[in-house]
Amino acid sequence: MSLAAVLRRLATAAVTLFGVAVVVFVLLRVAPGDPIAMMIGPGASEADIAALRARYGLDQGLVTQFFIWLQGLIAGDLGTSISLRSDVLGLLGQRLPATLELAGAALVVALLVGGTIAILGTLARRSPGEAVVDGANGLLLAVPDFIWALAFVLVFAVFIPVFPLTGRMDPTIDMDFATRFFLLESLVRAEFAVFGNIVSHMTMPVLALALPLAAIVARVLKGALIEAMGQDYVLLARLKGKSELRLVLQEALRNALPATLALTGVQFTFLVGGTVIIERIFAYPGIGNMAIDAVINRDLPLIQGIVLAFGAMFIAINLAVDLAVAALNPRLRHG
Amino acid sequence: MSAPLLDISGLSAISTRENARVLRDVDLVVAEGEVHGLVGESGAGKSTIAKAVLDMLPRTIRVTGGRIVFRGRDLASLDRASLRALVAREIALIPQDPMTGLNPTRRIEAQLTDGMRLVAGMSRGEARERALALLEEVRIADPARTLAAYPHELSGGMRQRVLIAAAFALEPKLVVADEPTTALDVTVQKQILRLIRGMQERHGTGVIFVTHDLGVVAKICDRVTLLYQGKVVEAGTAREMIETPRHAYTRALLAASPRYDRPEHGCDPVPGSVVAGLEAEIARHDEGRAP
Amino acid sequence: MADALPRESAPLDAATAAPSLAQRARRPLWRDLLAEKRVVIAGSYLALLALVAIFAPWIAPRDPLEQDLMLSLLPPAWAAGAEPGYWLGTDDLGRDVLSRLIYGARVALTVALVAATLAAILGSVLGLLAGWYRGLVDGAVSRLVDIWMAFPPVLLSILLVAIIGAGLPAVIIAIVIIDWTRFCRVVRAETMQQAAQDYVIAARTIGFSRRAILIREILPNVAPVLVALVSLEMGIAVIVEAILSFVGLSVSSDMPTWGGMIAQGRQIIHHAWWVLAAPLAMLFVTVLAFNQLGDGLRRALDPVARR
């Protein structure tokens, strides 16, 4: 993809993001329910409430409020959370890495699981094994992350308690982290006990998020692989004595990947969106879990900040997918 | 010349999907160093024969009788692994479409040297040397640059040259050329035919040349076998068949093929009576045999 | 080397390939539907579930709201310590899990039916308009879809219900507002594709008005995809309702819902796993059924696949 194309995509993305900001802002401001009243409790005087309203800029007109917020946004200030009484940007900085690690790990697992299913299905094509693989994948495809998560809770936390039910790691762990990317940092600093602890906490939520995406990856990739396996270059390589597995991995996979990535990129945004409820189920300290509390507490600045963060992530994913597809295709890379 | 390179006798096959005969008692002999044309309309069974020789028949086609003897060995008597090894070593394929014959995501060097490294066990350096020599032999102007290129950077004719180089890379005894010129335009076609003939003569390789075009047969083949619906209609030297065709179908087919020397002549379709005669012959052949 | 055989029979295929209307009429629709095994199985299950929901007061062994702290946390009938008559046990307030499950089907199916239908109508109308009129309409609709797609759906639904206020109508409205884009995208693409087909161009040259073509030519061809999507959307709606109940934003607590039971079961999971397992199983089977029904319908109704 040329630089101009990237810039054009970024410009469209900016317009979309602005639209998201406007929609959220309008939705929240026309909504009934007073965040100040929820925050301050019944005994407060009128004057106190008015003072607080002024402090959070809620006494201004809708348009004025929006432009104040927009000005802050451009200056890198997302306002102050009403319920947590803390800087929104700071809160995002604290919580976002947890969500990014969760979604990133889920993406990796989804690609591995989906890729394996697709390769098995391709090797078993036109044999009874294919129906088994397709059937299993059809089940994966139909079950959403919410059901997976709760099923895992029942099986792996209650019936056979092997994984911890909640949190990101044991509270007893005492490690001075330099970043908020605990999983990556513990790995890089070779703190394997801590790393293992985090992994065991993340296993259930990651699997719940990954399985639906894995099913989609598997279906699309298998179709693309089988098509590639019918090409003459595969036949020629087969005549040279390459095994079927090597044919799939060396000849077909590279050709099947761009289409798969392009088709599953959007699905990854669904995975990221799914972190909201999955983090809730496992009390995982990411922005999704925080978002639900923010909504329940009518914490307007925080909701806005989180929604914007999700929107930015979605757009970044789409852009990254386009770039990856271009990078994988030699025709586009050189042309 | 002693024993033939390839001796197919009485080969019959059915398609399990359509429950129809696809090959009917086919005899085919290819001598060492000869170019043998396998001619017929689409569906005549020429591709099925080629696939049977390469042990690449789809699961839907079952061989019901006959033998394929390659250099004195009955292919059916070999176990799967030694058959694969034999094919990899001594039989090669030039595919029909140069666009899909090369993997778009791998460089030419990797694709050209695959067989040398896997089958002949050459080192990376040896394989590269051999690849350069081969590309020179198929008259590619800049072999080093071509090796580093991806397929989409080459023209259709160049790709077909690369595929020919790959087919001759391991000095096979037999090359199956599956309509290698149909996807190319006419001027390139002639060059490619000349190239295959030249390579074949230099290396002393036997070639099965699959085509539906009798004009091509005249240019490149020594001997020809003509098929209709899986049955051999006529076999003989290319010259005999074109100058003194014995079978009415051969004559009709010759009349139907465009002549490069007389383009204004046009072509005549195969007459219905000839087709009816053939159908009757095939019906007689099938009589008494359960399909 | 292409397989020689399919080529041989290609002309035959081509002759039957055109999905002629006469041919479609010859085979009745219901036979195609019954031929799809999953349509039959999933459809039967969902019909049964609908009957259970409708006749809940007669079927449920007890009042789903009746609390009896003396009988709290009873295990299911097959486990030790079970009380006869409480087939699936009781929750921490002593309410009968089976009865709550049966009443919960009412909320689930109501939301599925109403929300999916409304979302389908809103989305298809916008999709048809965008796909048919192109230009400015398409630009506006597509931009709107883009903006919508940049929201995490779960967060948006929670946000909407928080704004509209909890309750069944709010849940339905939230689902419609979020999921119309699913219909819009598919119908828009399908309409654009259909509009470029020969038969539409032919209809135009004969002089049919744009609206007549839209209704008489495009809509029937988009319909199969739409029917399948509605079925899939019903499954999604059931899940979204459960998620909202789980977060505590769906209907009030005096109406049992599967999601509400799941949330409650999640709290007392170490004391009574069945309070979570029972509604989760129902949710799973129901979503799977809607999914399979949608898949089967798409196959059975697809005019190309039906020939």
C-alpha cells in the first residue's frame, strides 16, 4: 500500500472517530440521569451540586461542552473521571495495557487454533475426516464468547478447579513492574513464576475470546488452502515428492493468507469488543470492565474516553490488516 | 532401440462419479527420445492417460484394467513410496497454464531448485549453479535476475520457459507436456515448441505431448495416438497420419483444424456421420462388458 | 492439468444452470425445507421452546418468584439431598430453577422475535435504499455504518440501555439500534449485485419504475439471505439480552431471565453450580438452534443451491 493510500485511510479513520465522539457525546448528554446526583448522595445542598456541575463543565450548553471536550482532546486531556475522581487519560494508561494483552493473546491463540483446524481440514479433504473437522468447527462458529466464558468457569474453576477464576494475577505477587504490560514484562525479565501465574489467570478469558475467531479463521483459511492446493504449482511440487503437509505449509499457506487476513480482520474487532463482557465475567482489570462501571455510574468523561479508545483500536486494527495484506502479497509489494 | 521407454497396454478406467468409461483398452508406446503426440478433443481421455502415468489420478477415477510399464517396470507392482520416488526422479510435467504453474509467493530460485534439493540432494549452491545453467539453456536473457524474481514479474512466455527448465532439471527420462502452448499467443507458441523439441533432442528425453491441435502435432511430434472418448482411433507416425489418414475421424479432424499455411481456408466441423460411426464403434466395444 | 471429466459434462450443467422460475415452482418450498435436516431439528426445538414459553403458567411446576429460604440451594433431582418436585434444584432464595428457566424463555423469545424483526426492517430499508439509489444516500448510510462499526457492540448496548433505562423495551431498542448494520451491510451489497444483473436491466428497459423493480425484482432475490440473517440475529438477540441481564441492566428482577439467572449463578457458583449451568445450557442450545436454522434456511432458500 502506498503512503498516499495509508494517509487517505487515516483521514477517513479520523472522520469516523470524530463521528464516534459526536455520537457518544450527544447520546450521553441527552440521556436522563444526573451523574452529580449519583456521585454526591442525597444530603447535598443545591449550592454544592451547582458547584460540582460547574467544576465538570456540566452547566454549559451542549455545543459549548462538546468544544471544551474537543479542545481538551486535542491537547491530550480527556477530562476527569467523575466516579473515580482521577484523570481519564491516566486511567486509560493504567487499564488499556491489560486489555491489549488480553486481546493480543486471544488473537495469537485464535490464529494458532484456527490455523491448525484449517490445515487438518485441508489434509483430510474429501475424506470422512473432513466432516469431523467441519462439524467441530461449525460448533465453534455458533457459540459466542459469553457462553464459552461461563462454560469454562463451570468446568475449569468449579468442577475441575485448575485455573483461578478472577483477576490478572495473584494479589500476593510482589514484583515491581516498570510498565503495565505485566505479561510481556514478566516474560522479558524472565520472571517465569510471575509469567506462569499471569498466564493461568488469562487462560480462560483468552480461550473464550479466541475460539469464535478461531472458527472463522479456520473456515476462511481452509477454503483458501483447498483452492490453492488445486493449483498446478502444488501438483508440480507434489510430483517432486513433497509431503502433503509440506505442500500445505510451503506452497499453499502463503497464498491463502492474504484473503484470510482480509476476511478475518473485521472479526478481530468483534473479539476486541467482546473483551467488555469477558473482562466482567473474570473480573479482569482492563478498560472493558471499567467501562461497565463507568456506564452504571454515569461517568460521562470516562465513558467518552473508553469509547474513543475502543474506536481508535478498531480503526488501528483495520489499518493494520490492510497493511499486512499488502505486505504478504508480493504483487502489491513490488507493484 | 531395445525395450520402449513407456509401454501402456489395454489401459481401461472408469469415472466413479459419473459411472462412465473414460479409457477403453488404450495401447500406447513411447520410445526413448521420441515426442509422442496424444491428441483428442476435450474429454477424449488424454489428460487421464497423462495423469495415470504420473500417478496423479483423482480419486473419482479408477483403473479397471491394463498395465503401465515404464522402463521395464510395471508401475502397479511398485509400492506407493517407490512409485513416488520413481516419478519424482524420472518423469516430469510441463503444465498447461504457466500462470498457475508457478507459485506466486515464492521466488523462481526456490521453485526451480526444489526438486534438485529434494530429489537429487544437491546443496543450495550446486542447485543455484544448475538453475542458472538451465535458464541459460531455455534462453532466458538474465538468469540471475530471473532467479531472484517472483512469477508476476515475468511474461507468460518466460514463465513457460522457467517451467520447461524445471521439467528438465533432473534429467528425466520422460516429460509429460500437457498442452503447454494453449495458454500462449501464437508467436510465443512457436518459440516454445521449438524450445521443447530442442531440449528433448539434446537431453534424449521421451515426451508425451498432450494436445488437441493437429497443427501442433505436425510441428513437434514423431508419432501420434489419436483418441476419441477414451478409445484409440488411430496411431502411427505423425507424417503418416497427417498425409495419409486412415480413419474417417482423423480426416474430419484434420479438415477441422486451422492450417497455418492456409489461414483463408477456414475450418470445417467434424461431420455428424463420422461422429455417429465412432459412437457405433464404441458401443460395439462396450458390448458384453458391464460398464 | 485440469480434470478432463467435468469439462466433458459441462454443457449439460450449463443447460440446467439457469434457475428458471418454472423449475422453482415445480418443487414446493416446504419440501426443500424438510430436506434440510438442521432446519427440521432446530425448527422443532424452537417451536417446542415457543410452546413452553407461551404456556409457561401451566407447565412450570411452581411460581418462579416464590421464595422459600427453608428450601434454598437444593441440588437437582438426581443429586444427593434433592427435594422431590424441584427437578433442577433451587437458587439461594429457594426459587425453583426449572420454573424460572421456563419463564425465562418468555423474555428470551420475545426479545429474539421483536428485536430481530425490527432490526431487519430498519437495516434492510436503509440497505435497499443505499444499494439501489447509490450516490449521496449510499455515502450517508455507509458512513453511518462505519461509525457504528467502530463501537464495541456490547459496550454500545450497555450504554444505550443505561441511557434509555432498564426494561424489556429498552433492551429491544438497544439491540435494534446496534444490529441494524448487520442487515444493512448485507442487503446493500446484495442489492448492488442484483441491480447489475441482466434481469433488472431488462426490467428497466421495458419501462418498470425504479420502485416497482425494487419491490418486484430485487426484494424477492434478497429475501433468502434476509430470512437466514433474521434467524441468526435472533440467536444474537438472545445472547445480548442475557449479557444485559448479566450486567444487571435488563428487565426488573421480578421477571426471571436466563441472563439474570446466569449472573446470580455466577455469584453463588461455589455453592450451587446448577443455578449457572441450567440457564447456560438453555442459552447454548437455543443459540445453536437459531444458528443452525439460519444456516439451513440459507441453503434451502438459495435459488442457486435449490436447482
